[in-house]
Amino acid sequence: SDRTLGGAMLFTATSIFVYYTCWAILLPFFDADSPIHGMFPSREWAVRIPAFVLVLGMSAIGIFIGSQIIKDNSRTVHRQ
């Protein structure tokens, strides 16, 4: 049902947020030889992954808007 799907999506988003927050914000406060560093990838990926997701999302939005503009223009040309 929609409620179950919504709950699963909320749980997933919350889990990703907590993991990323610990990785990007809390990890620098631990010593470099702490075993907690083994639970996370290199810190450079804390910047690369969100940047990639942002570029991917903006590209998808741009492609969607561009396709809608082209579709609308082709409808206008066919009407005339």
C-alpha cells in the first residue's frame, strides 16, 4: 500500500541522512587510527557522490524540460 511504501522511503532517506551526516560531519572529530574510520569510505567521496547525484538530477530535469519544450513546439507547428 501507499502507506507502507511511504514508510519505507522515509526510513531509507533517514538512514542515508544519518550515515552521511556521521561520515561527513562527525568523522573528522575521531582520531585517524580509530576503528570507526573503517566503516566509511574516503572522505573525498563525501563530496564526489553528492556532486555526481546533483549533476545527474539537474541533467534529468534539463532533459525533461527540453523534451517538453520540443513536444510543445511540435504541437504548435502542426496546428498552424
